[in-house]
Amino acid sequence: MPTVSHFWELVLGTVIALLPVINPLAAAPTFLAITEGDTRERRLHQLRMACIYMVAILVAFLVGGTFIMSFFGLSIPGLRIAGGLLVAGIGFGMLMGPAQGPKQDPAADAARAKPDVSFSPLAMPMLSGPGSIAVTVGFTSLARQWLDYVAIIVGILVVALISYVTLHLSERVVRVIGANGMNALSKVMGFLILCIGIQFVVNGVIGVVTEPALLRQIRDVLR
């Protein structure tokens, strides 16, 4: 049936379009770095919640993305700049933060418990950042009926499952690298995340500067 074929084409197209943008394999070192020191149960809980948040965010932008962005006057370059500032701040904190020594007092460890990172930065902007949101909003142009939206949501769920499995397996690296290795990895990843955040901001600024409406206004002023 053409309908069934179109359904699975949308599912596959969503997975193929979103997976390289989200790139959970590249996010694995960052996930390990920002959850360093967490217990296995806490790390997996945050990973599960991050994947749930990712699905919720992308589905929300799929269903009402165009309305939300137009209602609040948002643009893709603006999302890139905001996400870039958030990512850069996280990277700077990881790079300049004090090295964590061996844990000695469980009560002190509980008092120093890190805030939940499942929504930010894991779900947003790492897994559902400006790029994946832009791709999801773009898929609204391909949806003609409710079944098309279901197909795209299924594709998002498949990507979330792949992301969960990939990041779940990355936990084994912690046992191999050890505490000192994780501290060094945290510093290196902090610098890389800082660079990624700045690049997001640069891309957003370029998007704003090259906006056709802005270019038309500049040409009108120069005339």
C-alpha cells in the first residue's frame, strides 16, 4: 500500500536526518564527563530522563514548532546563539573548575551532589539542540495528515532509543579510564565544549547577518 510505504519512508527519513545531527556517539565523552562522580543508578536515571525530555522537546516542536517560533518571534539563528551561550558556559565551567579529589565522606559527597543535568545540558542542547529542532520543524512541511506525524514521532523514538543505547554503553569507559583519566577527560571535553558553544554562536550570528530581510534593509539604506 502506498500509505504504508510512505509511513515507513517518513520513519526512515526522520532517523537518517536526525541521527547525524544529534550524533550520540560524539556526545558520549561529554556525557561521561558531566556525570563524572555520579553513581551508576543516578547516571542511568539522568540518561533515561534526558532521552524522554529529548522526545518531548522534538515532538513539541514537530506539533507546534512553527506556531511557537512565530508566536515568540524566535528564529533558528537565535536558537543557535542561545544554545551556544549555554554550551559555552558549561564548557568553561568544566575547563576552569577545580579538580575533584578522591571522595572520603559520604555525607559530604551528598552535600556536594551535582544538580540534575538530564534536561540541561543533556536533553537540551546536546541531544535536542538547534540543529535537531530545525530538522524537526522542517519535517512539518512533509506532514499532510495525522499518520505522517505519527511516522515522524516513531522516527524520533527510534533515534532516542539509539541515543540511549549508545550513551548507556559509554558508561563502561569509566571503569577503564579511572578517576584521574576522567578528570583529564573532563578538562579536555570542557575545552572542546567551549569551542563548540562558541561555534554555535558564530553560526547563529552568521545566520542573522545573512538573513535575506536584513540584507534587503541594508541595501535599501545604502541606496
